[in-house]
Amino acid sequence: MVIDISKLTEKAPLDIYQQYTLDGSLGVNLQQASPVQVSGQLAKQLDRGGDLFIFTLTVTGGLTFVCDKCTEPATHQLSLTLHEHIKKPEDIKQPDEDSDVYWLSNTKLDIGPLLVTYLYDSLPMQILCTPDCQGLCNSCGCRLNQESCSCVEQAPETDARFDILKTLTFD
């Protein structure tokens, strides 16, 4: 999603209302289910050392993913807000790498990679189809959400060298 910022002034912020397609940049287990709606505002401020562009965007849409426990496809409604500062330096030769400000080198602002970064940061560590997903049976592989397993729960085998530890008592 490329925005031309060359005609943006301090007095008139730019309103943004666009649909965005993620172009397969999400990977194998995560796909776009519905168009991503991007709305918000981009404003320009004068700052020491160059122009500062501040944008606030609201991103909504649907994602299809594979459940981490049962491997079933599921959908997730995405809703997140982005607040970013982008700076176009005039006098600064080397931008500060530790800064929370993104640096701009021309008049085109591509926020697509930033959207994907925010999207991944908003996802949980473990993506589940439902909060109570039971996953797959470790022995036979049946989906425990759909059927009950007839396997006998077996204790994992231990290394015989550690059998002496079973005799320890703690008083």
C-alpha cells in the first residue's frame, strides 16, 4: 500500500480509506480470508531535522489459519490500530537505529510491510480454532474435538539409567 506524501501539508491531513491485499506475504499457515480494510489519517508536522509524518490507522479484516493443535482450518477477525512516526530527514546523514521512528528516503510511503509486521505482532503465540481445542491424539492422530480416542494413555518410556531416581525420597 503506497501513499504519495509529496503534496501533504501541515494544515491538511490525509484521510486514508483503502482495501489492502496482503499478496501472500503471510506464509503457508496464514491466509487472507477477506479484504483488509485500512482507514485512518496521515498528518505532517515540522520537526527539527526534517518533516515528521504521524499516522494512525485502523485495520480490520479476516484471516484463515491452521489450528496449532488440531490442524483444522479456522478464521480469525482482525482488528488492530497502528500509531507510527515516520521521519524524512533533511540534514541528518545517519538515522538513529535505536529510535522508534521509521525513516523515509523519498516521497512514496509503502506501509504494506509495516501492516504485515503489526499483523504478526497482534497474533497470539498459539493460534487455536477454539479456546478449548483438544488437538490430536499423540498415539493414533484422531481429532479429539470430533471423536473420542480408544487408545490407552501410555506413560512415556524413560531411560533405564534414570531408574535410580525413582528410589529417592524427600523428607
